[in-house]
Amino acid sequence: MAQEIKVMIVDDEPHIGQLLNMYLRKEGYQTTVCTKSKDALNKLHDDEYDIVLLDWMMPVMDGMEMLAEIRKFSHMPVIMLSGKDKPVRGAADDFIVKPFDPQDVVKRVKALLKN
């Protein structure tokens, strides 16, 4: 089942995107990593994804602005990643504070996709 699940990872810090990419692929998920919000939005429009891991603090278009754009065309689960220690209230389905345990992120992805 996991082989068919597509995950979009959006983080302007390449090492975080690659770390999550490695852990999620190990679990059999198909992943796409973007370091720019605009690139990620274009890919989300062009292809179907099952879930998005989205960094809150992005340059040009931050995670909250991107989330608002995503919600205009999709209700897919979105997990917000942030260096801020307070949860974001709003349209995100989950919130994970950086630094995080990548295995915890995988568990949360699995939990959201079960619903």
C-alpha cells in the first residue's frame, strides 16, 4: 500500500528534506522534495499527492501562505514543520516542532493517512 502513497516534502533546508526523504522512502512512500514554495505548489497542481510535510518558515511564501493556497484546491492532510514551539492553529492537520525525530514524523504520516 505505501508504494502508492505520494508525499510532498517542502523545506528550504535541503538537509531536512533529504532526511525526511530517506526515512519515508525506507517505509515505501514515493516522495518529492522541494526547497521553494512556488515549485512545490506547481507540482501539487500538476500531480496528485496524498500528504504534504510543510515547513512554516519559508522564504518568499511562508508555510501558512502556502497552506492557504493548497486549501483552495485540496483537502489532503498537511503536517506543518516549524522551529517555533507553539502549534499553529488553523488548517494544518498536525504540527511538529523542529528538531524532530524522523521516525516520529513517519509515525504521524502513517496515522494521518489511516483516517
